[in-house]
Amino acid sequence: MLGLDVVVIAGTGCGKTAPFMMSVLLNPGARLLIISPLKALQEDQERRFLTVGLSVVAVNGDTWGPSLRERLRRNPPQVILASPEMCIKHTEFRRYLTETNFEKLAGIAIDECHCISQWGGDFRPTYGELSKLRTFFPPHIPILATTATLPPAALRDVRVSLGIDAVSSYFINLGNDRLNITYSVESISSSEDYSSLKSFITRDNFVNGGSDFIKTIIFVNSVVSTQLAAREIRQWLPFEFRAQIGYLSARRSARARRRVMEKFRGGQFKILVATEAAGMGADIPDIEQVVQLGVPSSLSTWIQRAGRAGRSAIRARAVLLVEKSVFERIRRKPSGTQSRDVTSTTTIEGSDDNYQWKKQVDPNVREWVETPGCRRKVSNKHFDNPPSSQEVDPSQCCDNCQRERPSTPDAREPSQASSPPSSPSKSINMNGKRVMEHLMSSRSDIPADTVSQPAARSGNHLKEAKSILEQWRYTLKASRYTPSPLTASSLLPDNVLRKLASAAHIQTLGDMAASVSWVFTRRHGDEILSLLRDLDARRRKEQQEREREIRQRKDQREREQQEKREREQQKKAVAEEAQARKAISKKSTVRTRAPKKQKLESGNSGQLMLRFGTENVGLIFSCHYSKC
């Protein structure tokens, strides 16, 4: 729009297609030529442009013919998608480009411009001739070059090939680090070890329905491997689920490619085995996993393929299956000898010059595979990515970080917002402690029960808030901004999402406007505040329920202990009473003894009192004998 050449580096799924659309949408009558490397990518972009109401046509070997030529002449589309070969080598289409009046041409967009450096040699030499496009059009027509993977050396190649002046052009580098993707490396016997894929197909190594599959793209390095791998996977599954496995390569017809991508996008295919035909630009939001069978040709290729996963910011993983020959060394053959190679397990460090790698791979790929440290740091350094404002949880970064992560219970995410200073209150809680009160002023414009909550969410509370906001922005995109060039991440950028998720003190639109810079604050701010308030209220209710349960259990324990003490006291009293009765009974019992003989005169009489037990019995007697 400013008439400047532009180079844009941004991660996969970040909305690099949006500038293409805006240049036409904001300029009625403007036209745009997009150079796209693959037919599958052209078909995907054609579908997306049509959804926003733009007239578009893909020009390639499958579509070119008299009817298309006549359409271009009579009713020129707003957007033309073509390959470098069609523009420069195809005589008729090149004539159309050079002879047609393109006064309102908004620009020339070079999508996936890293292909200039990657493919501009022997593979697709026409990529090295793209500077000729400038001679087809007026000199003021700008070029917009975009990609997700462009290291500094490749950036220089692109500028030279396209005639872009680094001083007078505009350069944007947002980096290609996808924080929602977890990277890992596993060793396999060879690139034809299809059995190594078995553990990546389903969630629990069995399948009872479509939901048991992990939606996955499996990348292979040859066309024939797509069919062999797909056939192998189908044989592992029950017959009724085999139709959910598809394969894609550039050798398939245009109709077959469209059918396969539509089924994969729509969910009829759960597993797609593909070559580079699906490696760039395929915008399918719910891919959970990317598996690369065999080492790719470059680190750019691997990061591009890995970037097919998690395009809707869902947690995803990218697994690189590396042949064991990549890690093995063999003895170099002396010149002129036919001696047999000897495999060695010697590593690079301290190795002899007589050894070489058994399988030669791109040095940057080897560094990424063999690093004992963080794999993300290796790729960030290679692509000169700008520093990220967000730290990645080691458990979600890469396999090396997961192994190095200290084993600490209940590890919590660092808070994204600082809490205000706190001081102990005068009130005592149930544990006899004085509670820390956040110095928050009372507010009349927010619910009363939110004032006492912490100023920052943390731990599981923070994770849940992030998850809710991520789901909200993709629902918003699907329900109210489709069709639209805006992506979910541009509607609610990651840095704004993290701030809103962590800062619990943001309770009004005024708070939000003061805390974050977000263009949709007035339009959608209340929706986010409502979601977060509901979350906070539910968390408080759950906390109150837990505290009530704790108090109930404590009260129950106290009642049980009191009842136990009472039972023990009662038992003791009964025992003491029994013991007392026994003692009294023993003392009060008198054994009966014979009375002493008394001399009584004959004829005397008297009364004798005897005690039997507790009764006194009086006996009257008389003596009739002289002696008793």
C-alpha cells in the first residue's frame, strides 16, 4: 500500500496471507499476482480467497487451457496464483503478463520465498530467475516476499534474487517459534521402518471410534513411501477404520489432491501420509501431531512441516524419526581400495579423521538432532528469531528440556502480573494464622465477591484462564470473523491473552484499557471479563467447598474424639464403681463364729443377741442344767 518492497518472516499460522488480501480488499479495482510454489498450496489459497469474496484463479499446468485463457482476457480476476515456471517459462501465460495492462497491479507477492534459496539451484532453477518479473511490469510495482523459515544467509539470497534493496525496503521479522508445539527426536532403523509409526496413530494403542485417532500428518521423503506407509497403517486397523487413512503427493491428480485435502480438513481422514505437497501453507487448524519419517533435507523443511501442527494454538507435538545411520560413523575408504566399510560408534568429539558419517545430512539438521540442550534454542539461533516475551514450560518445550526438568511437586507457571504488596490482617483463620490481605481498594462497579481475590492468577487457575481465552478467540474467529483475513491470533494476540489471563485485578473496561493495548477492548472486552469472572467465581466456589469439606472433616474428627473420650470416661466410671462395690461387699461380710461358752447357773435365763448377716436376732433361752 505504501509502494515499498517488503520481506516478512512470521511463523506458520500467523496470518501471512492477510497482507495479500488487504492490498486488494482496501483498493477497489486493484489486482495482485501471487507466486506460489505448489499446486496444493495454490488450491488452498484459492479456496481461502474465495471465502472473503475475492475473484481468484490458479494458473498452473492442470488448469491452463483455452477456456482459462479466454477468462483471463474477458473477465480478469482480482488475484492470480501461479508458479515461477508458469510466469517465466510458459510462453502463452508470459505473453499475457507482459501484454496486459496492469496499471492497477497492487504488487507481486512471493509466497514461501525461502524456496528461492532452497530450490533455486538444480531442483527448480526458475526460482533463481524471479527477478525477471520486474521487467514484466512498471518499475514502481512493489514485491512482498513472505515465509516462515528464512535464516540470515537465505534472506540475503532472496533480496539479491528479487532485486530488493535492504535500505529502502521494509523488513519484518516476527520469528517462527511456535510455543504451542513440543519437539522430540526418536531413533528408527531406517526411513522405511513403517512399524515405528504404530505408536503415533491412536491415543491408547487401540481404536474403538474416530475419536481414538490422533489427527496427524506423517511426512515422508519420497512419493512411493506415501503409498507404502498408508498401506502399512491400514493393515494395523480394523476394516471399518481403514478408510480414515489417506495419502497425498504431487503425483496425484488435481482432483484427487483436492478430495484428499477436503477429507482431511473435514475429519473424514484422521491420518494423512504426505510429501512436501502438504508441507507448506495447508491451513488445517486441528492437527494435533506431525511425524517426520526420516531426516528431511534441511532444517527449514523440518520447521515448515512441524508448523502444520497446532495452527489453532492447541497443544501439539512434532516428532522427528531419525535413521540410526545418522548417528553412525564408518571408516573412510583409502583411495584406490575396495575394502569393506566398518561401522563405528565413535562420536564427533575426539573422532579420527579416518571416519565419516554413514548418512550425510544437512549440518543444521544434525545440530538440531544431536544437541543435548534445548532444541528450540538451536532453531531460534539458526533462524535469528527475536527473543520471545513468554517462557516455555520445560515440560512442553522439547524432549531434552523434559529430561532436564527438576522433579518438583506442584510446579507452577510464573505469574505474568505482579501482585500488590500484602500485609497480615488482624483476623485469625481456622488454622490460627493471620491472613495476608491484598491492599485492594473497594470498588462499587464490580461484583463484591471479586474484591478479595488475589491480583494475579497462578498455577492451574492461570492455565485454565489461558485455555478459556484461547478457546474464545477461535470460537470468535469461526462465528463472527469468517470469512476474514484476520486470524484468531490477530483478534486476541498472545501477549494480550497472557496479560488478561494472569491479571485478576482487571475487572472493568477501564482496567483493561489501562493494562493492555488491545484494539478490540471496547468491542469484545466485556465478553472476556464475563468469562474470567465466571471462572473466578467457580474457582472461589470450589475453594469454599474444599474449605467447608475440610471444616466438616475437622468437626467430624473432633466429635469422634469427644465421643471417644466420653466413652472412655464412662467406661472408667463403671469400672471404678464396680471396684468400689466389691470393696464394700468384702468389708461388710462377717463370717459366722461359735459363741464362747458361758457359765450359767442352773435355772438362770437370759437373752442372747446374735447377728446373722445384717439382721440382729434375739434368742431367749433358759438353762435347766447346772452346767452348760
